[in-house]
Amino acid sequence: MNVEPIISVLVVFHILGLALIIGSFALQLRRKQGFEFGTMLIGAITQLVTGLALVGLLQMADEEVNNAKIAVKLVFAIVVLVSVLVARSRQAKALTAGTSEKKAALPFLHLAGMGALINVLVAVLWH
């Protein structure tokens, strides 16, 4: 079975997922509160699912996969996803409680954005 067209489509969605995370992060850098995490969450889930599917398809096609690199990328993808979920939860709790902790999500927004950027660096620079 020729899996190359499927791999190409998955790569496109993988890159789009990355764009959703980093684009959303970049647009919200100046904000101090009222972050929008929906787009980042969709991007993080897309990145994780398409990345796992790509590795599976490559291994199925007997392509060589650098397992150490994939493990590092997987860890960062999980960090990004968890960071977005925690940030979203903290912001919702702060808004519901009406507390003055309006920056509760800010460190996790930064962690998600930087995790995604590091993941790009690992993907491009690790040969």
C-alpha cells in the first residue's frame, strides 16, 4: 500500500496545528489577561495526533525513524497540550471566582508557546 499521499496530508495538518499554536501564542504575547485558548488547544491536539499517526505510518512503510528524536518531540507535544489545558482551567477558575488573579494563565501560555517553538527547533535541527 502506498502511504505517501496520506503522509503528505498528515504533514500538512501537522504544520497547520503548529501554526495554530505559535500564531495564537504570538498574537497574545502582549495580553495580560483574557486569553483565548481554543485555537491553541485545537493546534496542540492536531500536532499530537498527526505526529503519532506520521510515526506509525512511517514505521509501517519500513522507513527509518529516529526514536530518540520522536520521544523528545512527543514529550514537548504533551507539555504543550497539558500547558494549554492547565492555562484554560486556571483562567476559567479565576473568572468564575472573580479573583484578582487575572494572570493565573500567563505562565502556562508562555510554556505552551515556548514548548511549541522548541519542538520546531528539535524537528528542524536534530538530524
